[in-house]
Amino acid sequence: MNQPSAEQIREWADRISRSDREAFNALFRSLYYPLTYFAYRYTQCHDQACDIVQDVFVSVWQDRNDIDPQQSLKSYLYKMVRNRALNHLRDHSDRMMELEKVHLTDSGRSLITGHDEDTVSNEGTDSVEELAGNFRIWINELSDRRREAFELSRFEGLDHQEIADVMNLTVKTVNNHIVDALSHLRKRYNNHSNSKDGNGL
Amino acid sequence: MNDQSNNQNNKHPIDRELLKKYSSEEQKEILRVWEKSGTDLEESRQKHRQRIKPVDEALSEVQNRLGFPAPDLDLPVDSGKNSPSGFGPKWYLAAAVILIVLGTGYLLTPRMYFVSYGEMAEIELNDGSTIEMNSGTQIRHNRLFGRTNRTLHLDGEAYFTIRSGDEPFIINANGSTVEVTGTRLNIRSWSSDPGSETSVTVTEGEVYFYPEKSPDRRVVLSPGKMSSWNNNMIEPADPVSVSADRVLGWRSNLLHFDEKPLAVILNELERRFDVRIELEAQEMRYETLTTYYTEPRNLETVLNDISLVKGLRYAETANGYRIYR
């Protein structure tokens, strides 16, 4: 599905603030998968991701009187999900350690997919899978904040203002993070392509 | 119902403004990287969909929790209906008491804002004032801010755009106080810098600046003026004219130091670039330096310049740099 337009979300936000349940249902349906996917990348647990997103929607309804249609409800939802996911990680620190361990040791895995079957082939065909695996590794090499900003832009389709709202940063910092992330990926990708050409000869 | 689950859009566009910064040759490369980095996005979203609770089920659970009427039954919502049975009025009373107790505790815990090293942030307060915060800056205020008071505490550097309001806006920073109504100003006050000096620069409106303990020793600052105070001074220095562009350069990632000790400069670099910098030549701590960069520089360029001017050398360490003779 295409994510709903900003216009559409604003209309829903306005109707939800006036206790319109249909608008609430529509908002839930359109953002449930993107948000649980986003939450899952932190929690690495589908049930937990689902719980977090449900809780966030419950509180949106309960606080519907405070909804400000001028503010992006989408960034607000991402922000709430992110906060709760981070709290969850903090409160389950063994899980956090596990995550960190994964980060440090298993370069083939990333928060992007997080499924163990995804293995990276070392053989030299430039298959789609290999490239995907490589990008996963390279994205994982980014610092946490940079990776978060990049992933919110690339995978969640948030604009820089929305990312700034979600991560409590200025747009300028978001820009910097994404420029840095891109130049890192570009360097890696170019090296990779070049070494490939070399081997091919 | 599942029409929404197909065809998840993989075409999240890159930010246009960002792309403009590159040459047309570079743009092609950047766009290729952008596209390739999402290679398995679609597949991994599909995998996620198969494993997560289906949207209809998740939604109906949420509706239950909120007491929405079941579909096809247009019952009025009775808020009491969904509360667990067995809790009578006494339960509510107890809950109220607990709430009051917790509430008081809540009001006493200050609200904190902290910007990580290597980042900058902008916050909006509930009175409509906004604050741009430099890397490593901390601001706190109590929960009644905007209602019974407009007082906050600053450790770091920030640019304030203050809405006029009934309550005066008061900033306490390392022993000094700045009092304003509606105005724009920059305050730099790091407890970690030697002397914890506070400098206030006004770009719009008028402010009062005084030591926290002697409000009568105040100076009045108008636009374009700067004054400083530290613990060893009886009253803030006489206001001097400064270039606001330079003082506010940090907001554009620039560096500007006017006769600042090396210790202060290195602290700033640590925060800005999120690295450790060890000054092994300790005797140089209070050596001053004036430097201003008109465009953002990388850390090595800055360290190189500093070393050159001060006859020092620098080398990379595991988590940053060391500077030595």
C-alpha cells in the first residue's frame, strides 16, 4: 500500500480529535504494518512490537482532545512507538545485551530484517541477495543515531522534518546524519563494485 | 480487507534539498546507493507481515480496550462497563489518594532535556518559546513551567526565542541569572569550562543579566551586546558590541573562539564531534586562541590548525585524539 498522504492523515487527525471512530480505524489500518515493522526492528519480537503499537493507538484515542492538527500525527506516532520500544529495551537489558552482541559479532544480521535465515553468501555473484546482505552490513556499521535517521528516511519514508520531530533533533542534524550515512554507504558500495571489477578480469 | 497489505511502497524518495548539494555526477551515485540500500526491503516487510498479528485482530483488540461498541451493535458506550468487576467506590478513593501522592512527586521531578554529543536539537516549551540547543547542552525546569513560573536552568549553550508572557522568563546558568520578557538571545554557560563563565548575547529585545545572589548588580543588554560573568566577579562585565553572526555560528555548525583558553576550545570540540580529546600538554590548558571558521570544518582540520599555531602535535587514539608537544 502507499502510505497515506500527509493531507489524509491531517484529515483523520482532525476527525479523531472530534471523536470520530471511523477515522481512528482508518488510521490504525493504514499505519499498523509500517509501525509494527518499525517497532520490531528495535524489539526483535513480534508480539512486543504489536503490543507497543496497540498501546500507542490506545493512548492516541484517550488523548484525542489534545491532538493538534497542525502537528504531524504521523511523526507523533513514530515518536511514541520509538520511545516505548527504547524503554522496552532498557527495561529488558538482557535483551539489549543480546542485541548489542548481535551488532558486534554477527555482521550478517541487521535490525532491518532480523531474520536468522538471511545469510550472506561469500561467493562472488552479484546477486540481489548478496547486495541486500552487504547493504545490511554497511548500514549496521553506522552509529546508532545515524542509522536510525537513515532508516526512518529510507525505510519509513519520513521527511527530514518528521525525523527531526521523532528523534528530537534539528532538521540540520538530521540532514547531517543522512549525508554522513549516504557517504559511508557510497564509499562501501564503490569499493565493493571496484573490487568486483578487479576480480572479474 | 487485505487490499492494503499488498504493494508496500518501496519508493520512498530521497530528500530533494539534500540531493541538490551534490554535483550531477555524484547525484547519480547517491541515487543508486539510495535505491540499492532498499533492495530487500519489500521482502523483509512481507516476512514481517506473515509473522505479526493480522491488522483486523489487532484493531479489534484495541477497540475492545477502548470500549468501542462491537461492529453492528450501536450501543452507547458506558465507561463503567469495561472496568474490571469487583472494584467499588473504595477502590476509586484509594486510587485517588495514590494519584495525589504520586502527583506531588511527579510535580517535584524536573523535566530534563539533554542533547547528545555530535548533535543539536530544538525544543519548544509550553509557553511557545523555542530553544536551540548546542551539542551536550542540558536544560531543566519544573513541571509547573508555563503555568506558575517561567524559570529554567541551563548548563551549556543555547539560543532562545522567547515569547512575551505574564511571567518573566528567567534563566539560571551556573550562578548567574538572565531575566527577560519577549526577546532573542544566546547564552553560553558550561559548568565544565574553567571558571564556568556565562556569556549572554542579545539579538533582539532587552535583557537583565546579574549574579544569582546579587540581583542589584545587574547590567542591561540591548541587541548586538554581550556581557560575561564568572564566580570571581562582583558584577557582569560592561556590555561590549559583538558580531552576532559569529556568536551564533554554532547554530550553523561553525566554530568561533574569541581569546578562549585551549581547555574551553577542546571541550567544545569534544561535544561537537562526539570524541575524546586528551590534552597531554597540560601546561597549555589556559593558552588562549582566537579562531573563526566561515564554513563547517572537519575535526582534523581544526586540530591541525590549533597544533600549528600552538606548536603542538596530535595523534589519533582508540576513542579520539591526544594532543602533545
